[in-house]
Amino acid sequence: MSAEKVESAPPSADKHHAAFFRQSGWLMIANIAAGAMSWAVHLLNKKIPDAEYSIFGALLMVAACVPVLPLQMVFAQQSAMALATNRVRQLAGVVRLTWLCLFGLWAVAALAVLVFRGPIISRWQLPGAAALCVTLLTVLVSLWWPMFTGLLQGRQDFFWMGWSLIIGGAGRILVAAVLVLGFAGGATAMMMGAMIGIGAMAGIACWRTRDLWALRSEPFDVKESLGQIVPLMLGFGACQFLFTSDTIFAKAFFSGDAMKPYVAAGTLSRALLWAVFPLAAVMFPKLVHGQAKSEKTNLFWIVVLGTGALAICGMLGLWLLGPWVVKLVYKSGDVGKTMRLIPWYAGAMVPLALANVLVNDLLARARFRVVPAMVVLAVAYGYALVHVLHRFPGRLEVVLQTLGAFNFLLLAICVWFTFLRPQSKVTNPQS
């Protein structure tokens, strides 16, 4: 397979606003369809005990804490840059080396978890080791999926990026439904559905990008690559930590029955972000490609306004229609407890959605000075959550107030580095 046969970045016509709206619109449809099918998995909560459902929610957040967003954005940036600068063979070397390293790290972590499975099962109130093993396999495919999805995103193959999401969502609900309804499964069965769904997305993305990572590789500058990869991992990792970690922290302090409304509120509120993420996802590789080619674009303001409008409308809709949605998906007795949390949870997602757009813009333009501040904020958030959970036992809404406060701080930091901090001239590392 020759480098000349590799699909290049889309032509300049794709930079027009019509192309942007078409691509982001398709991704939005795919995200909503996939999200609806993934959300439908939660309908199965009526068929399993409340404690099993809270275990599923916590295990799902373990998989969600895999650096999916950082890995995807790293490979979106690397592939967009490689295609713009005709360095695809170097990209192939980066992909294969990262693939092996991630598997090695996962193997070490999995061995440690299995060695200490007794205390973990006891602390998390798990039904047995099977749930832990399925979660470990889910984590493995969750490490591989963003790598290849990032390659799809970087080459702007949004058509198959969307279809991989839809097929993965369908696989998740079908497997989970068969195991729960046909074999009386619980949290482990629902995690099996998640593993199959994510694995399907990884397989499709891997197949569609084989012409990038299967090339004969050329040597690449490791130091130069790390200079781009590490800030992206840390920056997007901080965002993902703020997005997903609250459920894991809270699960260690609350029983399964108490966590069910929290998991329900989180599932519905996070859907706001999945609805608006496609705008930033389409914008990111275009900005990277434009930076490499010294081209200008005004997509940033379109994405900011679109994200803000959609997130606020979604939040208000959830506040108004929340009782009906909760009653549809969960048991009638869950409505009151869940609705007490949803205003705080949904409100905390709006500043995070806007901050995500600014982070995508800053990191796509290699303005990495924002990263240390984001990392410090994420560490402070983790410390604050532990303190709050100890200081206010039984007060789940205080956890969400803490989440909202730190999301606003993240937005303020991003606004400062985007608009107020003097910009230093960025040198294209690939030039």
C-alpha cells in the first residue's frame, strides 16, 4: 500500500459553512441516534434490582474515565497534521507504537486489579469477579476505539464516524436486552452490552483507517511528537475528568439504592453534551488543518453560538420535561429524587459544554499554555469532591454544586486564555 493511495484531507470546498453544517448535522444525528440506543439500555433498570443498576452506573463510569476524549483528540490532531503535511508514514509508526503501549499499560493495570479484586469487590459492593472482568475488557476496547475514531475524525471521514456510533449503539442495546430479558442478567450483562457496542465501534474505525496505520512506517521525532501529544492528553484529560469522575467518587460513599437517582440524573444530563459535542468534533480537525496550511476560518464563533444555544435549550427542556422522561425510563418512585438532582446536574453541563469548545480551539491551535491551569483545576476538583463527600454526608446535591462551580472555573480559565491573555506567536512544529 503506497502513501500516494492514502485519502488526503478534504478539498478546500469542504471548509465552506455549508460543508461544516452538513458534516456536523450528520454527526449530531448519529450522536443522538447512538445516544438514544445507549440511553435505552437504562430502560432495563426496571428489570433488575436498584443495587444492580447503581453498580452498572458506577462500572460504566469506570470505562468512561478511560482517557477516551484525550486519545481521540490526539489522533485527530496527529492525522489531520500528517495529511496536511504529507507525513502519513510517520503517523503509521505513531499509531502502532501507541497501540502496543496502551495494551501493555492495560495488561499491567488489569493484573493489579485482579490481584486486589477482593477489596475492590467488597468496597464497590459488586456481585462478583465476573463484573470486574467484563469491565476490564470494556476498558481495553475503550482504549482502542478513540485511537481509530480519532484517525477518522482527523481525515474528516465523518460519514463512517457517524455510522460507527450508530452501529455501536445498536449492538449495546441488543446484547444487553437479550442477556437481561432472556437470561435474567444484571449489571454484568449490561456491561457486556457496553463492551460489545464499544468493540463494534472500534472495529469499524480500525477497518476504515487501515490505509493510514497499516502503511510501512517511517522514523519520527519522538520528542517532537510528545511535545504535541502530552499537552493534548493532559488538557482533554482534565475536561474528561470533570465530565465523568463525580459518579465514581460518590459511589464509594453511598449505597446502591441511594445512587440510583444520581446515576439517572447523570445519564440524562450528560446527554446535553453528547448532543453538542459534534460541533466541536467537526471544528477541531479543520482548525488543525488550517493551522498547518496557515489558513483562516471563522468556524469558532459559529460553534460557540451553536453550542451555547443548544446546551441552554436542552437544559431548559430537561428541567421542564424531566419528570415525564424520568417516569418513562425509570420507576415512578424515582421521579422525585431524580428531579431534585437534575437542575443542578444539567446546569453544571452548560459551562462544561462551552468550555469544551474553547479547549478544542486552544489546543487545535497549539496554544498549550492553558494546559497547566486545567490540570491544577482538575486536581483541585478531585480534592474538593473528597472533602465535600466527607463534610456533607448524604448530600448528593452538594457534589453537583461542586461540579458546577469547577465547570464555571474551567470556562473562566478558557475565556482568559482565549480572549484576554496576550498571544505569543505559535510556530508550526511540522514546518
